[in-house]
Amino acid sequence: MKRLIWLVVLGGGVLLVASVFFSVHETRFAVVTRFGSPRRVIREPGLYVKWPYPVDRAVYLDRRLLVCDLPRPEEPPKEFLTQDKKNVEVASYVAWRIKDPGRFLETIVTRERAESLLGDMVISELGKALGTFDLKGLLSTEPGEMKLAEIMERIRSECGRALDRAEYGAAVEIVDFRIKRINFPEQNRNSVFERMRAERKRMATRYRSEGEREATTLRAQADQKSTEILAAAYRQSQEIQGQADAEATRIYAQAYSQDPEFYEFLRTLESYEKSLKEGTTIFLPADSPYLKWLRTASESGQPAGPATEPQR
């Protein structure tokens, strides 16, 4: 019996010590409550002492940066209307943390409720912001038309001001807000894609037309340049040929002037060689000048030739 009493006393002592001492991890805050009312906030990790339960109780809160997806995985996509009346689905997230643990425990109590309140606030501000921008500010191939950075910064600052006005604003703070994905509703997606394809096709046609026009211009310039070069070359060749013909004529005239009879004799022989071939029949008058040297050779019985030796 006495042994049982000692065991009960020892067990009670262990439970008392366990309820008096508590530790705080470096990733947490600890709020010590007395009969449910917050009394002190412990921000540094270590071992601490409190009154045993049920007088005092240690409530632990996460001190790390927390991320809340909007919409949550179990929720349907959120649709928003842009300034140019286009429906879009936007997935985003908000990064937040507990700023005042005591105030948080008094006003919000749990992380789930905090994320629900912050989600409602962010969704409201997101709808307002998207309603002041056209679709091309969200989806565009031109970097200068994109306004996502401006939209996200605007939503973050507006949510910060809304928190300052809220009763729980001192308990939490929004660190950042980002848009993860923008899509079209399923019922509008196909028509939007078709418009995008038609726009791309129109741009491709325009680029091809501009390319063909530029190619035609370049070909015309090349043809013109080629014609000018060929004309200049032909003119130069004609000038050279004219000079050569003039020089040849001058040489012929100089040679002819030295001994016209001998020159005439040679030219006639060359003509005989080309025209009087075997099987060729020519009908000419007997007194034709062309047969002069043939008649002379026939009458004299000597080879045809000029009366005198050519002058050398």
C-alpha cells in the first residue's frame, strides 16, 4: 500500500514538472495564457517555466513565412473580368506571417482562419485590380504591354492598407503576393485560341508580303545594275572593236598604197582559192575583170602574176 502511494506521488510530481517546464522551438512563438487570456509572448527558443495546467497553458504559433494558395486546391478556379470584358481564371498565392502572436491569438486564433480572411481580402483586391486593365496587360507577346508586375505590386500595397484598417491587421502582415497562372475559362478557351491563331496567321502573311516586296525591290535593283554593267561592257567592247577595225583598215591601206597591183593580185588569188574549188561551176563573161589573171596566164603560158616584182 505504501509503495502504491509513493508511485502515485512520484507520478504526480513528474506530471507537475512536465506541466511547469516547457520548451520553445526556433521555428515557433509561444504564447502563455492564464485561464485562456494571453499573458506573455515568448519569441526566443529555449526552456521556460509557467504555472501548471490548468492555470497556465502554452500555445505554439508558427513564426516562419507562410504561403497560402488562392484558390485553395479543393476550391474551384476563380474567374475575373478584365477592363475589356474578358473572363480569365487566375491562380495566385500570398506570402504572410504572424506579426503579433498575442494579438493573433486574441483575434484570429488559427492559421486556417487567418488564411481564409487573407484570401477573401486578396481575392477582392485582385478583382478590383484586374478590372482596371485590358487582357493584353495580362497576356501579351510584347514585353512593353505586360503589366503583371504593376498589378501584383498594387494588390500587395492595397492589401497592406486594408490590413491596417482591419481589427486583426496588427496580428499579421502580407510579405508578398504573386500571380502563378492565368488561363481562360474552358468555355472560352477554344475561341480565344482560334483568334490567336488567326492573329498569328495574319502577322505571318504580312511578314511574307513585306519579304516578297523587299525581295522584288532587291531583284529589280540587281537587274538594273546588271544591265548597266553589261551595257558598259558592250560599249567598251564596241569601242575596242572599232579601234581594232580602224587599225586594220589603216594597215591594209598602208600595204595597198605601197604596191596596189601586187595587193590586188594577192587578193584575187585568195578569192580564187576560196571560190574555184573542184566541182564548182561559175558563169562569167569572157572579159570579166575577175578572170584577168587567168586570161593572162593562159595567153602567155606563164604562171599568173603581176608584171613587176612587188616593192618590199
